[in-house]
Amino acid sequence: MKSQPSLPRVAAIGAIAALLIGCNTSQLTTLGGTTGPAAPAGLAVPSSGAVRGGGIMRPDRGKSWMLPSEASCAYNGKLPPCGLLYVSNYYDDDVLVFQRGKLSGTLTGFDGPDGLCHDFPGNVWIVNNLGQDIVEYAHGGTTQVKTLSDPGEYPLGCAVESGTGEIAVTNIFTLGSGQGSVAIYHNASGPPTILTGPNIYYVYFCAFDDERNLYIDGFDTSGHFEFAELPRGKLKFKNIALNGTIYRPGAIQWDGTYIVVGDQMYQDQVESAAYQTTGVGGQIVGTTVFSGAQDVVGFDIRDTSIIGPDANLNIVGLYPYPSEARPRSSVTSSIPTAPRSALSTSFERNEGA
């Protein structure tokens, strides 16, 4: 629900990512909730996944496993899509992997797995919120390939720049409730360069455009939405004033033409939406409302569709994009229903034999 919590909480994500063999780079993040450090004294942060409480940790101490995945399949417009569907399950400390609607694997050993992103070859990066690191797995693999440390931070989401392999990780705030930041791992290696936005105190989501500029969103210390760009090769963010109001930060995506920014509470109502923006130009040029949804936090865009998870209804909808419509289809089974957690998904259309 979107009611004000008694205390602000650190982010926790139940995220879904459908990562297909040979898929393009995509940023996949969303929010849920867990206990964590309070915000600075006197600040009441509006509730949205990143500041929710609730849930009981149930560590998964089993062994990771994975069934062989299909090389290709014909995408039929339904969910789950073909390929592997990764679902981070925050309170169970694991990541579930589905194929064609059936559980085909489980990755274990995390401490609050949150956001997901992947690189061009399809390797999966999993943001380990309470573990304060980000872990890489090969597509369909069960063994950790690399771990990048993010000490003293509560990492939330991530994005990979396919041309350089650079990884951006959003830290909603620090271990001591200090200002959030963005950790940049050059060549997917540490230690990271830590950058902060001048007005963004709680850093939520990030995405690269095709010119390698990085965009982030979040809240300032008064709970107002903020949006900023880090130009390619620079170390300072530029604030962007949009010609419209976003009430609660949602995912950011590059759709090939526009920077698309989500709003968990479209027009301060229960529905969510995604805005097509000109990025640094600050103009909102289109709106896709997720009709019937109650809290779409993260989403991913492919072709003429958005896959959007609903943190309140515990479903994942496939929405026409760009347009205002009810979902074409949804998933109500095979996906963990974790109250007060959200799901984020990505898919790549793959016409195969």
C-alpha cells in the first residue's frame, strides 16, 4: 500500500528480469521494503517502495540450481516471455528463474537481493542491498562470476552502458542515513567513483541513453521529485526541471528516442504512469497510463510494449506502448506474491525456430 510508514526504510526490491540470449542492455529495477536506518531527523519521506517497511527475512540456504535453457523461442506476446525470467525475492534472499511460466532455477546466498540489470551478452547483475555489493552471474549460470563491493551504501538499482561495460549503481542512502549517491564502476571493476546529485538526497533509479549520458531520479530532502543528467565523461550532475509533476520516482528507460520516466502515483492517484521526456530538455511529450494498476514501480520497454510489475496487486502486466490502455495480459501465478514488494521485468523479442 502507499500509506505513510511510521519510519522511512531502506529500499528492498522484488525484481523480475527476462534476460534472453543475445539481448540488449537494459536497466531493471524496482522497490519493495525492509527494515533499515531511518532518514535524517525530522524528515518524513513519502512512502514508495524505497521507504517501505514490513516483511520477514527467510534466508534461503539451499544450493543454487538451474535447468538448461532454450536457445530461442517464438515470442507470442504473452507473459512470461520466452527466455529466462529472473525474479529477485528480497525476503527469501534468493533469485528465482522462470522459463515459459515454470520455475527453472534458483540463485541463493544473497542478503536482500534488489535490482537487476544485464549487459549485452546477457550476464546478470544482481544488486545485493543488505550485502552492500552487486553480483554478476552468467546468463543461465549458477556460479558467481564477479562481485563489486559498495561499502557503506544501500544499493538499489543498476544500469550497464553496453559500449564501455561501465556499471552505474544507485545508492538510495548511506549506512548512516547520509545522502544517496551513484557508484560508477569503470570496466565493471572497483573501487567505484562515487557521485552525488546537488538536489537528489534519495537516489532511486538510473538509465543510460544511446550517447552514454546517465539519468537518475529520486527525492530531495523535502520529498519532492528530482531528475538529473550526468553527461558522458563528466563528474557533475545537471538538474533537470520537467514541465510537469511526478509524485513518486519510478524506473527510467531509454526507448530509442526519449528518456522515459515512471511515476508510481500518476496525478497523485492510485494508478501509475510512464512519461516520455526529452531528457535534459525537460519536456514531457507523451504519457502512458497503466490503467488498472495500483503501483507500477519498475518497468521495461521493448518495441511497442511495456512490462510493468504492480507492487500492490502482485502481478506483472504487459501494456501497449506508447498509449493508455489496460494490460494485454498479466501473470498472477508462478511469481512470488510478496506483500509490500515490487517486481520489475525486462524482455527481448526473439523470433526463433
